[in-house]
Amino acid sequence: MNWNQEEFIAYLLIYASYADGVFLPSERQLILEKINNDSFHKIMSESAGDSDEVKIEKIKAHEGIYYPTHAQKQELLYLIKKQFLADGNFSDEEKVLWDRLVEIL
């Protein structure tokens, strides 16, 4: 796992999109506005085989590389929140993941 920044964003946003168990076209479209199709498919395949624990560890391993400052972490959290709201609903599952991501980022 040697991601560039785009692949890290893809992984994080795909993870956020699946928080409520459903990956909607609106969520996919929002990700594709930020990253290219190749990165999306590469990371989609990788994330499918990862457990929740592995996903968190991968996120922890990369967030400091690409988003080391407080301001950059706030930018990252904004992207995550926007992803959660892509379907117009901030579900209980998404709130739980949000709290967890705020804690680790």
C-alpha cells in the first residue's frame, strides 16, 4: 500500500460512503468529482477486502502524510462530512463513523 494523495482521499471517502451500508450513485459521483476513474476503481477493489480495523489503520498511516496540519485536517473532515451528506441524510451509522474519524484525524 503506497498511495498517492488522490488514492488516500478515495479510500477515505469510499469508507465514509459505506458507513450506512449503502453506496449510492450520488456518493460515487461526489468521489469522482475529486479523483480520477482509475484511482476510484483501484481503491474500490482494495477497500472491499479490508476489515473496519484495517481501514482505520490505513487511514491513520496516511493522514499525517497528506494532511499534517490542523487546517488541512479540518479540510479533510469537511470532505468527509460532505460525503456523508451526499444522500441528504446523516444516519446514525455515519454519525458513529464521523465521531471515530474526528478522534483519529
